[in-house]
Amino acid sequence: MSMFTSEVFQGLACQRLTLPCGDTVLVALQGAHVLSWVSQGRERLFLSPDNLWDGKSAIRGGVPVCFPQFNQRGTLPKHGFARNMVWQLDEAAQNGAAVASDDGAHMSFTLRANPETLALWSQSFVAQLRVALVPGQLTITLSVNNTEVQNDLQFTGALHTYFAVDDIDLTELRGLGAHPEWDAVLDVHGVADEVLYFDGEFDRVYSRGENASAPPLYLQDGTATLQIEQSSSWRESVVWNPGESKCASLVDMPAQGFARMLCVEAAQVFEPISIPAGGQWVGWQRLTVS
């Protein structure tokens, strides 16, 4: 039987879901932030040991929810406000049990418009993050409801997933070949290579299309492979590693942290998503141990 427990990690209130096979996921109420995903006995996500853990600062690593703004493309704080705010655990989890199915279980977290969000963004909304675990697979789904009576809701954002790797120099990412690519470091546009390698700062946005689910990506880390999928409702994928020089300037990262992580994000960067009054948008990222 799947087990659901409450715990405190680095001073933060968290919820843990554990399957009978031993796979487990840990989520902080701050930001509905996935901090850990252990599958087949291995930690699959990178979490910086140099985080402040003050309950207010953004958490470096895991899966930050960037909403309702990607990076600094707008007037809100970087990557929006959702990752810094406390989300509410859904009612089933509050009653002490994750919602279970035959092959797994899930838990959900909700952030609603409140005086703190309205001071930054005059928009009525309800956002929900669903974290679903089955053996060897984690699916994270963000749903956004526009609860305005008349006005559209527009936002950009991402599931900013940090993957743990043994050595970035030996890491490959496959599946983006021939997709339009914007290199944010050099500010140049091009077409992606079929295999991406990482040597120095890497910050690129890939257009994935919008008519069908994008083909999966494959993250190769030595002998381990992860399959990464995303819904077509996310139009871009972002791939990021700060490299040694930039990593050394990040106060919440160890100097060599760059060598142990790679971000592969389901994202909406260039054009905002628009939700009509009363409407809903749903976007997911699915991670599978191959």
C-alpha cells in the first residue's frame, strides 16, 4: 500500500509519498516544490546543499514551479511568485492518505489568488500542482484556472526540473534534433543538433510545436537513462547548465554544483498562454526511468 507522510525537511513542511516498491517523492509546501524523487534506489533530482531554507527564498534544485512569469520577462519577480509562496495540500492528503490507484498514487497542492498575490498581480486564479508517482515514473501536472468573470488570464512559466547527473562532461541529451533553437548566452538562433553535449554555460530554448505531444527526450548519464516527455500545451523546452564560471557566482550553489546537474524544463517562454474567463489550462512533464 502506498504511504503518505508529513515531515519537516530543512525546516520546511513537506509531504512524502512512498510506493511499496520503494520509489518516493518529497514535496515542500513552499512552492509545491518537488525536492526529491528516488526511483530504483537512486536520487533522480539535483538539490543544492547551499540553499538558504528560510521559507521565503527560491529553492535551488528539484522542480521549481515558475508561474506566472518565466525568468525576468515581465514586471514580476524573477520566475514569478508561485515558487516562494505556501501552497495548500488537498483535502484527501490532509486526511492522511494519498490518492491511490492500482499502480501508483498522487497528491495535489493548490495556490489561490490572495492579498499577497494580488499585490503583485491583479489576477484572480486557482493553480493546482498534481504530483503522480508510479514505479519508475513521475508525472508533474500544472493546472491553471482563470476565475475572472470577464478578463483573459495570460502567463508564462515552466516546470524548471533539475536532474541529478554524475558528471556533466559525460552527460548527453537526445531528441531535440532539428528543432528551432535560441542560444540565450550568445543570443543567436539556429537548429538543434540531435545530441547535445555540455561544456561551459549552456542556456537554450527549443520550440516544440503545439499540435501534438512533443517526442520524448532522453537524458543519458553514464549508464543511466531518463525519458523526458511534456504535453504540447508547453510550447518550448529549456535546457540549462550554468557552467563553472557562472556557478561560482551563485550564492545558493556550491562551486562545483554545475557538474552534478542539468535542467530540462517544460516551458512557455516567448508567447504567453491565454486562458479565457472561466477557462482552464493544463500542462505536464513526465519523467520515466528507462
